[in-house]
Amino acid sequence: MAASMKDVARLAGVSIKTVSNVVNDYPFVSADTRSRVRAALDTLDYRPNTSARGLRTGRTDLIALAIPALDEPYFAEMASLIVDAAEQRGWTVLIDPTGGDRSREKLAAGGSRSNRIDGSITSPLALTGNDVAGLARQRPMVLLGERFANATTDHVAIDSVRAAHEATRHLIDLGRRRIAFLGAHTRMRTAVVRLSGYQAALAEAGRHLDQDLIVRASPFGRAQGAAAMARLLTARKPPDAVFCVNDLLAIGAIRMLLSSGLRVPEDVAVVGFDDIEEARFSTPNLTSIAPDKREIAEVSVDLLCRRIRDGATGPPVDVVAGHRLQVRESTTGTAPLTTGTAPLTSGPPG
């Protein structure tokens, strides 16, 4: 027979109420008691009766995670961190890859695929501000990614304008004169926001904005990065540096440069965005903007927990997560002895 809370309480030497508090991740339990109860839970392989708990609390402890794709490294890494954070709080995550399709994003975030969810964490590509407002009225939701004007739900993201500015400034400070932007897209907020940071850095440095160096790419994959880089190389005055909207575009661009007989970074320096694991193992390894993915995951789960479990009300919370510029071989020619130790650059909550 499956172990009950009573069995766990007897083994841990605590009350059934204390076991319930630990299972539901309530804060008012001492560290020693919590550790003892968790050891008993593991020993007895206790599994909560979610059906009974749902009837009692009106919750299922299921949340949806709506992301554009699971085969893109950034979203896969983020999903893994969110699942870990949610599991630590006793939640089960239903992952729904939406393909960036508006109707699928609405279904996933709104719970239409599973009416049993308590709330969602959503990284949208196609939702509008009106879509978000309507979905937020249905159940708690936390948005990831670029900001919406007049947001009506909690939101967690890095300052992409500032990050793109720092990436471009890094190339300017290295003495690069013709810095291209790879990944322009008028309908993708990610591309639009990062382009504005690139433009701001050039303007601040008194550099002319050459429209020939702003190249479209869609979707943001390795093949598209290689193709866009090939187009840049046919320009009358090719670039000596490239800032890419994400790491996959940058890795594709590097492949094309090397295949064309050019050296990275001696002939063309390359910066990416997202700091996926592949960036650390590419040849040369890739300088990239590194969002604090763990912070984004932990904060987004905590915000959702406040709305669902604590019944928190009030205006939406906008959290600016940290980021850093991780400098590697693709811009300096030498790899740092250690990576990921630079302090995070973080703005205050909005």
C-alpha cells in the first residue's frame, strides 16, 4: 500500500500537520524539521494524493510552461530550470511547445489544452497586448521575454536594450569599424528591441548607421545565420564585426566565415546572445550576452506561486533579471581561464 501522511509523520516524529506544511512548501517549518520530514518522504516514497488535495484546496498544483520550441537550446535550458524550480515547490509542469503560433500560445497560456492547470509561465512570440490582458483575467500568468506596453500580468526579463548596447559597445571598444546586425525582423519583438540597443550604441559612439549592415534572418537558426552571413560577405564593404540576435545565428555566421577563408576574430569578430551551452564549446568559442537563466526561472516560479498559493493581488510586478557579457575567443582571440564568474549586471524591479 502507498504510504500516507500519517506514516511519514510517525517515521519523522512530527505531526501530520507538519508533514502537510512541508509537502505544500509552507515557510513556517524549521530547517531541521523540514530535512527530517523530507528524509521520511524519500524513505517511504510518499506520493501526495493530488485528487484529494485538489478537492480540498481548489488547486491541482499543475502549471503550464508555454515556450516557442524545445529543440532550440535557449528554451530547452530555460524549461529545465523552470521545471526544477517548480518541482522544489511541489508543482508539476506541463510543457507546451507553441511554435510561436498565436493560436497555440493562447491555448497553452489560457489553459484550454488542460483546464486543470492553476496558472502558466509563458514565453510568447506572437501574442498581442490585448491577448495578454484577456488571458491574465482567466488565471494567473507570468510572462517571459520582451515587455508589452501597459502589461497586465507579472513579467520577468533582462534589459535586452541595455544588453545589446553592451555587446555592440564591446565591438566598438575593440576598434571595429563596420559592425553588422544579423537577425533583423520587423515583427519579432526580440529582434526589434535588440536592434534598438545596437543602434543606440552606434549613435553614442558617433558611428554612421549603415542600413546595408542590418540583415534579416528568420527563423533564428544556424542555417539562417550562415545564409545571412553569406549575404553580408557580398557587400561592397563587408563588416569587420557582427552582433547576432541569438547564439544559433552567431554559430551559423562563424561557420560561414571560416568556410569562406576568413578568420574569427582577426578578420571578423562575432557576438551572440543567450549564452547557450553550445557557445562555450564552439570553435572559436563564442562571446555572448548571458542572461541569468536561473534567476529568471526562480523568480517567475515565485511570482506565480504568490498569485496561486498565497492569493496575492495587486498590480503586476515587472522584474528585470541580471545579465552579463561573457567575453570569449570570437571577439578577443583568447578564451578566459574561467567563465561565468563575472558579476551580474542587473536593473531594479520595475
